Amino acid sequence: MDEKPVQLVKQTRIPLPAKSGQPELVDYEYERNGTANIFLFTEPLAGWRKAVVSERRTSVDWAIEIQRLLEQDYADCETVILVCDNLNIHKLASLYQAFAPSTARRLVERLEIHHTPKHGSWLNIAEIELSALTRQCLDRRIPDRETLEQETSAWFIERNHLQKSVDWQFTTADARIRLKRLYPQIES
């Protein structure tokens, strides 16, 4: 899982439509219309992802999305392994901040969190999915949260329908070559 802040930007002038041989003309002026946050969850081998738009990115917001993930999307799973970066909200303590101790404990017992190493966020496949979302869906001005929710929902439904999975080809042998400086040298 990963998240992305998004600036909501409205047009101040109606763009001039494209003409033959000319692209649409968009004025450089815009009106800032607040911010939103996208939480993105993905199961790479299954070709499944879910993007959720929230107003903020706090530990309580994260905990609420984790509860939905565990109780709705993976209700039948005994344990869910979650790979995420080292952001301060990605902690089991966030669940205790958001919920009663009994509820938090029930969620914690089903959740196994693995953090990517510092400067290793490229190991988080959700970050790759966020990059695709940004290029395919967020490459223009999005005026409000409702539009952002519609756009991200349409994007992940289409991607899930196509079952776009991630073919991770980086092996341990590749890591030992490319990341040689991270592996200790043992002298015999």
C-alpha cells in the first residue's frame, strides 16, 4: 500500500477546444481548491488494486482504511501481509489510536506489516501502481474531491477488469549484483 497527496485545481477560464492540427488551449491561471489524499492498495499477483480518496492523510484515516481492507476486502483471510513505506502513520499503534482496544487488537492480530528499506520505496509495488495512476488519470487539472473519486474509481475498476498484474523479475541474484554495496563482505 502507498498513498499520494493530490492538489485539487479548478480552471479559471474555459479551455479553447482543439482544432485541426492544434491541441486544446488551456490558460495557465488556475484556482487552488484544497487537497485530497489517495490510499492505494494492490495485490500484484492477482492483478487487484483499490484506490480510496480521503480528505486527509492521518494515522486515523490510515487505520480506517486498514479496517476496511481487513473486514471487507480480505474478510476470509487469516493474515494479511502489508508492504508499505516507513511513513509515521504506518504503525500498528495507529489502529489503537482510531479504535477501541478490543477492535484494534482483533485487527492487529490479522495484520503483518513489512516496511520497505529507506531509499527502497521502488520495492513497494503500490508505488508503481501510483505512478501508473498519476500518468493515466491525474495528468490534468482535477477540480474537486468528487471528480477525483470518480476518476480514480474508473481507473482501478478498468485496471482490475484487465487484471493487470505485476511481473516482478528482480531476483536475489540481480540484487547481489546491482545492490552490491548493501551486502556485507565476509572475509575468509
